[in-house]
Amino acid sequence: MSSLTCTKLTIFTLTGVLIQIIGLSLFVFGFFPVKPALSGFSGQEAFRAPSSDSVQNHSIANLPPDELRSLYQELSGLPSFDKLILMVIDGLPAEFVLGKDSNPPRRELMEAMPYTQSLLANGMAIGYHAKAAPPTVTMPRLKAMVSGAIGGFLDVAFNFNTQALLDDNLIDQYFKIGRKMVMLGDETWLKLFPGLFKRHDGVSSFFVKDTIQVDQNVSRHLPDELSRFDWDLMILHYLGLDHVGHIGGRNSVLMAPKLIEMDEVVKMIHTNRILNQMNNHGRTLLVVVSDHGMTDNGNHGGSSYEETDSLALFIGLNDVSGHESFFQKAVDQVDIAPTLALLFGLPIPKNNVGILISETFGHLADGQKLRALELNSWQLLRLLQAQLPGLSCEGFPYQGSIDETSRISKCNGSTEKIFCCLYTTAAFLHNSWMSKDVSRFNHGDEYAIAVGAYNEFLRIASEWLSRRATDKPFSLLGSGVSAMILSCVILLSLLCLMCKEVYGRERKCVSNFESNIMHAWNLDEAFTIGVIFILVISMGSSSMVEEEQYIWHFVSSTLLFLLLRKSVQSSQAERAQNIFNLFNGKNKNIGFQTMSIALLLVSGRILRGWHQGGVNWTDLPDISKWLEQAGGDHLLREIQLVAGLMVIALSLISLSVFDLNRKSVAVIGFCFLTSGLLVLQHIMKQQDSMFAPSSYNATMLVQIIYTVLGFSTLGIAVAVPWLSPCLNSKTCSNNYSYILASGPDELHYKSLLVELKNCSLVIGWTYICSWCLLQLLLQQPINSMPILLLLLQVLVGMLYCFYRGEHNKHWVEVAVFYYMGMAGHYALGNSNSLATIDVAGAFIGISNHSTILSGILMFMITYASPMLAALSMVMYVSVKISNYAALSLNVDSRLLLKRLLGFPCLLPLSLNSILLVSYTIVLILMRNHLFVWSVFSPKYLYVCAATVCLYIGVSIVATTVIYTYLVLSFMRTMRGSSASTNDKE
């Protein structure tokens, strides 16, 4: 009797997985908390020094908006603009407008925006490279521009389900003082600020196929809105340029026309509301910004220069012609919030970490400039006091005389002392200038030194607040890590017990010669285990994390070479044993094994060269770039069509070679062919409308494909076990007749094996081929050929496992599929950067935006290869069933089920558990690393998503095999009862 029963194995495995889920949840919520923010909104205290905060401000809460506006204007002491037009061009890299590395933009880019370039050249506009903090997706970047706060890293997830912004921000401040606001464009603004806009017309930001209507819907309102004077703030959020990037990259043929369109909008606004300002309607300021940049392939989300290079362009300021070119002037994106607050007489938001952009205040007098710096310093000092409860600068002594070169060295000691020293120095110099106390400085240097002192305090305070990691609850982190370690120990223990039991029993069931062959060559087993150490060691290097794809390609190809070596050695041993029978069946099997490994190596090498580089080396040549440059979009569509035809042909050919009933094969093949033809029809229809918005007919066709694929796959998985007798071919029927002549135990065991093998084979084939068809529909056209190669790898891998028999350990074979699945993940262009997530495919076939549906599609696209490897385990169970028939006949049905599912489920869970625990520990050790948010944290999100993918895949495999086994057992029991009744009669 086995010490590890099927019931115990199931219970312990589920317990281990449940503990892992709990531990992972505790760690994620502990390491990635929502950053704490000061509650409430800034009021009149923002215009007083922090020491004056004790003054009661409750009376202003009931002030009418107009009086509150006048009060703020009086307290600020700064002249303000009256109307603001905030034009957001989603995804526009600042490089397109301002150039890069002291070089102007490319000629075609400058020619695409002639009016904007003329404003910059004539000193009528000031432009900045506004560095955006990762993650570079829309929602957190909009929050940063209106609140000045750097959001939590998990805001990248909230980007697809935007909630109302409750923290202090400019839009709410506008509303509180009675300003009227209009919003046109991205509906994210409406979700962040519900009910605050006088008029609005929102559009969804997630239908990336739409590059025309999404912007026309904004511009069609402009003539009317520019003629009105009943608004104080107008937000225009254009999405078309970002959509162009997602579809065709930053070098798309549609990019220049889109820039021309945006330039015309700038010209319309400037000529109508800035050049022809009417005195009785006040002064208008146009601010053109972008939320983020984009990579060469048009994606964003990561921390590369191309993604963080956003634009901040101010048009309508006075007295900027005297400044030199600001093309290469760099600021932080959060600096926009305090700048706009002070330009419009608003309190700076409480959680702002930005610094005012000093050149935008060039039209002010010297005293007013110092006042602006003072207000910004007071706000940052309050935020520092919230982060450092012991920080109090009241009564802090001014540390002697100071000059421009020595002021930094005078401020040392603890963090609190340094901040107080810098602040009191700036305040003293400001007061000295105000009192015109020239005994310490000559009058020419006094103002400049005061400005420098303020800038020094603001810079250091902003940097400290920006990079400060939120306090992590180490008790929560420790509990999460402990739970994951416990889960890893449970799963590994179960795997070791499985190996001990299975291989301990099988040694007794094979000949001495076969036993020597099975255990003499174990280099592949040692390397399979060694891969874990390679992966764990590489996790500590940021460069290896960024370029992880090279590790997976190396380990998968190396393991295949070791298996090839093992096959060759087996061939030599067989020939030595059968020297007078060189053409026996075993030699033919070895030939099939060698050919299979060779095909796997060739296909793996093509996949390795399809997409080059993960993060840093994407500019290196590869097959995908060569195809895009050679034939463009038309060639890619033809390749996609050819790949679709070959996927269908390969799938049907593989189905036809199965030893199954021809009529059953025809029915199943027809269901698959129907879905395949629909996918091909969709590909052909999309050839001429790649850049056009998805039409209703195209969306309906995709929805039909989803329905047909889903119902046919589910129907086959559910119905096949009940119709298992119909799957038997003539050969199977003959074997079945032989089985009937056997004893009752042998009859029950072998007939169950035959039916379970056929059902698992058909269902596994359906899962694999249907998944590849779905990926042809969702993936970018350039990835169609890799999908074909991944399907080829799975089918050839199954062929190798069939002919290899028991000469390989099952856990080694399962590891091969796991490693190839991970290598295929990177071969499809994925990396550990959020920028490589394919957003465009996540909205194929969706008529109305749904966060859940688009999230599911995005997950399916990203983890296409790992999920394919997981689903292939159903077919692997079928391939390996014949090996169990050679074992002892006195096998309990539960033991059979345990053997079939043990390695395909336990090994992937154990491998992933080791990697999850290891990287969790690495992330804790790297929590203060420079690249913790740009490299290690995105990688951890991918690890978490891969864990979810594995849970889903293993659940599907286990559920399918258990369901099939239970149905077959039930049907066999019913047949036995019926036969007994007939015998009695």
C-alpha cells in the first residue's frame, strides 16, 4: 500500500497552493502598498509659513467660491492667468518636438509641426523634456500632472479600472473656487473627476485601432468652445497619436499626418485665444503636455528614456523671447502641478513633490519670483514634516555667513537637521533681501544667492520625497515569505515522494539491461536541476533580469542537446545488443527520437532569432525587423495568412495519424476546420484595414470566432469521454477483443487505459490547436510564424516522448516542455518590461470597453506560450498512458490517476514555487536598489502573473483528466451492471 495515496496527494497539493496564494497576497500588499497621502485639500494655510498652521481656518470652508478665489489671490501675492487650456497629446515623445541630445527633431517631424516650431523659434513658447516616473501609463501620469504626487507602482493595474481621485489636486481646487471646466477627449478624466465638468465629451482610450474618429470627436467641438467665454479651464486629451504608436510604432507612416493634425489644433487655439485676447476676458495660457513617450514599437509602461520622455510646452507666457533655446531643458513631470497652481493663484496640492518651473515666472518681478519659491518651499516642508514627524524648524539657528559655494557644506548631520538648515538659510536670505540688508552681501548678488538657496532646498527635498520608499510592514512581508517557503517545501516534498515511489516501483518491472539504460546516463537530469540554480543566481543582477530571454533559450537548447546525446548513446547500446538485427523496431524508434530532437533544436533556434533583445538590445537586427523592413505590413499579413494555413494543416494532419475511428476524426476535424477558416477570413479582411478602426462586421466576425472556438473546445472536452467507444479504430477494436479474453482485473485495467488514452489524446489535441488558432487571431501579425513553430514544438515533443518510452524520467520530459514554454514566451517579443505588453490585441472583438474582458485577452496574449506548454500536458498524459500498461496489473485506479497527473502537475508547480520564493527574497534584498521600481518590481509582477497562468493551466489539466477518468469509470461500472443483469436473465 502506498504511503502517499491519491487523496493525500490531492489534499497536500491543494494545501500547498492555497498557502502560496495567501503568502503571495500578503507579500504583494505589503511590498506594493498604496502610497500614504495627506488627506484633505490645501486651503489658506498654504499661503502661510508652516509655523502659522495653528491659525483656525474653519471659517473659510463656508466662503462662497468667488470670495475664496479673491482670498487666495490676495494671500498668494502673485498675478495670475485667467483661463487655462490644457492640451494632452497622449504618447507624444518630447523628442518629436524638442529634439534630443542638443540636436533638433528629424526633418520630417519638424515639417509636420511648422507652427509649433515657429512659436519655439520666435520665443513665444517654452518647451521642456518632462521626465515621467514609471509606470508610464496614462492614469498615474495624469494624476502626477494635476497633483504633483508620484503614485504607487500598482497604479499600472488601476490604469484599466480608473477610480475617482480623492487626493488634493488642481482640478478639485479649480472647482472649489468656482471655476468652470470643460473636458473633451479621454474619458479617464471623467472617471478621475466625476461631476466636476460643466461640459464634456469623453471617448474610450482603449480602442487602439481608432486613430481618426477618436481625435475628430475632440476637434469638432473646438470652434464652438473657443468662441465661448463661460469656461475657465478646458482640457483637450487627444488619443490618436498614442493609438498610431500602438499599431505601427513611433516610425509609423501615420505619425507625420497625426502630428500635422495636432499642429493645426495648436495653431487654432493660439490664433483664436492668445493672439487675439480680449481684455475683459482675461489672459489665457495654453499648456501642451504628453503623459508619456513610447518605444520604437509604440508601446509604453516601462522606464526607458523613450517611454519617460514626455512633453511640457507653455504657450502664452510674457517675456520669454529673451531666453535661449530651451529645447534640452529637462524637468520632472510632477513639476507641472506646482507651476500651474502658482500661475493661477491656487494652493499647491498637499502631496506635491514637484518644483516650480522657474522660467515660466520670468515675467514676474524679483520679489514675486521669491514669493513663488517661498510658497513651494512651505508646501514641501509641510510634506517633509508629515514624513519625518520629528522635523521642526522653528527656532532652528541660521548657521553663520554663507556664500554660493559654501552653503551645502554648512548643512550636515541628520536628515532633519539638513532640511532645517537648508530651509532656514533660504528663508533668512529671502528676509534679508526683503529688508534690503546689504551689510552681508553686495546688492547685485543678494537676489541670486537667495534664489539659489531656495532652489537647493527644493531640489534636495523633492529628490528625497520622490525616491523615499514607503514604510513597508515587515511583519506582513515576513509572513508572506514564510508562507511561500512553507508552500515550496510542501510541493517539493510531494515531488520527491512521487519520484521515490514511481521509480522505485518501476525498477522492479523492467529488465536489468533496460534498468542500466535508464539510469546510466543522467547528465540531462543533473542539468535540469542545475537550471534552477542558474535562474536563481541570475535574479540578483538587474542586467540579467532585463535580458532573461537569453537564459531560457540557453537552458532549453542545452537540455535538448543533452537529450540528443542520450538518444545517440542509446542507439549505440542498442546496436551493441542487436548487432545481428540492425533494422529492428527499437533502432527505428531511436531514429524518430533523433529526428524529433533535431526539429526541436532548429525550431528553437528560429524562435531565438525572431525577436532580439529584451530591454537594452532591442535595436539589434532580428528576423522580425528584417521582415518589417523588407515588405512592410503587406508582407506581414501574407506571412500571417500562410502561418494560419500551416497551423490548420499541421493540426489536421496530426489528428489524422491518430489511431482513432475515421468518422470521429472527421467530425472533430470539421469543428476545428470551421474555426480555422473563420480565422483566415478575419486575417484576409484585415489586410486592407490595418490602420482603420475596427468595423462592426469585423467585430462581429471575431465574436463569432470566440463563440465557435469556445463552444467547440468545451463541447469536445465534455462530450468525448461519454462517446469514448466511438473513438476506437479497427485496431483498437481488435485489441479490445483481446482484452475481453483476459481476466476481469486485466479487462478492467487495460480497457480503461485504452479509452482514457484516446479521450486524453483528442481533448489534448483540441486544447493545443484551438489555443494556437486563438493566438493567430490575437497576436500581432509578426508573431504568427512563432505561433506555428510553438505548435510544431509541442507536437514533435509529444512524438519524441512517445518513442522514447521509459528511457527518460517523466519529470525531465515535463521540465523540457516547461523550459520551452518559457523560451517561447520571450520568442513572442515579451520581456520583463511593462512596455512589451501588447495592448492593441486586448480589444479585438470587443464592441464596448470592458476592463475584465480586455484584461483577460491581454493576459492570454502575454502568456500564450506558457499556457500552451501547460495545456499540452493533457496530451502528454495520453502519450504516457501506454507505458503504464507494461507495469503490474494489480494497480489501484487511484494509484493510476496519481501517476498520470503527478509529474505534469507537481513539477511545474514546484519549479515555479522555487523561482517565486527566490525572486521574492531578491526583491526584499533589492528594496533600496536604484532599479527596484524600474527593473525588479516589473519582473515581480510578471512572476506573479506567470504563477496565475500556471495555476490556471494545471487546474485545466487536472480537471480534464479527472473528469475523463470519472466518466469512463462510471460508464464501465454501468456496463458491468448491465452485463451482470443480462447474465442472470
